[in-house]
Amino acid sequence: MPTSIRGLGIVGLGKMGADLAKNALSKGFDVAGTDTHTVPGDLTKAGLRAASDLKQLAALLTPPRFVILYVPAGPPVDSVLAQLEGLLQRGDIIADGGNSYWGDSIRRHARLKLKDIHFIDAGTSGGPGGALEGACFMLGGEDAAVVAVEPMLRKLAVDGGFVHAGGPGAGHFVKLVHNGIEFAMLQAIGEGVDLLENYRERLPVADVLSCWRHGSVIRSWLVDLMETMYRKQGGLAKVPAYVDDTGEVNWLVDDALHMEVAIPVITQSVVQLVASRDGRHDASRAIAMMRHGFGGHPYGENAGIAHERHTGRIGGFVGKGANGAAP
């Protein structure tokens, strides 16, 4: 059984990985990190030990090692895992903090278990701001591995923002459902803003949103972001209506069909996301503004995101075995 972990290695120092590194450093943890790009100077100044590659990263960590990945879903995850398999040793722990498909996480766990390396799927929510100030972690994996990293991750999480959801795959499945709910909420708020914009007389939309933030039934972080971004952009007109995404909720719609669970609202939100790409809808502009606010998602079409949408899931739906358990 792994002992409690004090050091952390991070692969991928983009928006999420870099801010999680800063969070961990501020809590007194030993943090090493590597990226395909030059490690930002502010991270090394904060105390991060930069590694030029995965081999050096492994050497900088004291066993039992804990390495968390914040790389794009799909082939990049498998590429990093294939390299780490030969660099880590029995009892070390790898967590995938990105938005990987939960079925892929089950397969990755099984492969790494053959080498006695623990694998955790660590769905992470809260955006870069959450990674920096306190994230929301949804973990899937075997008890021993989760118990070892739990003290650290609870310190990096917002109060109450930690759950061991179940066995391998459960963390990424829970995060996938979270993302589906997020899409539906974004769509509803976006449509509401569209209605406000098209009322018979000009409404003080930003002030209406401000009012909704205080005591209304729909008050939420997303409404907070909608007001903030609406004021920052001076309305909707400057924001492209094209909303790009990496495609995770498409997987959820496919899963729901296999599970025979009806999710019409989430499904329609995905359809409307595709419809946004005709560039005409104010609701889509509002959604783009909220997404930019919580995750730094770019405005308009983005080739890198489109590529991830088409390549992020490796395998298909993983159903239940004859005994009712996931294989």
C-alpha cells in the first residue's frame, strides 16, 4: 500500500497545470514539472523544479512518486503513460487530471496495474482559478492509491471539493456528467440573455444579471460570470457566436444512448453548440462569454480544440459485465 504522498510531479504546465503547481507550492509541497514548451519563469521563481523531460521529472521525485497529467485527452495521454511506464516503479501513482473518456481510463488503469503502477482518473473542475485557489476533484481508482494522495489533494481543493467517486473510470465519468450539466446550464442562461436582448424595449441587461445574482433562485457562478463578461465586453456584439469545444459531452450523449438513460436537455445543449457555428445566435455569444470567463476558452473557431474534439476518445462505450460490474 502506498504511503502518504508529499511531493508532486506535473506533466503539462498550461492553464490548469501551472495554476495547480502554484497552489501546491503555496501549500508547502515539493513540486516538479515538465512541459513541451519552456517552463514559465514565474513557476521556477515560485519554487517549482523544472524538468526538461519525463526522465528528469521521475528523477526529481522521491518514491513513492505521484505524477498528475494535465495534457489533452486521447493519444497525448497514452503517449505520456507509455513513457512513464518505463521510468516509474512499483507503488508509484499516476493521475490523469484532464477530461479523458472514462472508458479509456478503465483500460489505462488495467494496463498500468500489470506493472504495479497505480492509476487514478482525477476529474478536475473549477477552471484555472480553481486550480490556483482551490479545485474540485472527482477521483476514480482503487482505495489504496486514493488514500495515499487524498491528504494532498484535499489541501489543493476548495473546502468540500473532493470525492472518491468509485473505482477506475468513476472519476472521469462523474466529471463527464458534470460537463453535461454545465452545457445545459450554459444553454439556458444563454437563451435567457438572448430573450433579454430581444425584448420590445432596451433592457439594462447587465443590471438584470446583477439583480439575479442576489437572492434569485438562479443565482450561480455562471450568472456571476455572465454579468462580469457582459460588462467587460460592453454587451454581446463584439463576441463571435461560434462556440468551439473539445467534444466530451458528445461522448456523454453516446453513453446515455447505450445506457438507455434519457438526457434530452443535455443532448439539445450539444446540438445547439453545433448550431452556434453558423455565427448568428446571441445565446451562443453569451455562452462563449461565460466559457471564456470560467475556463479561458478562446473566442471563435480554434483548430487545436477542433482536433481534440475529433481525437480525444480512444475507445468506445464500456458496458457492464454479466455480473453487473464493469469489466
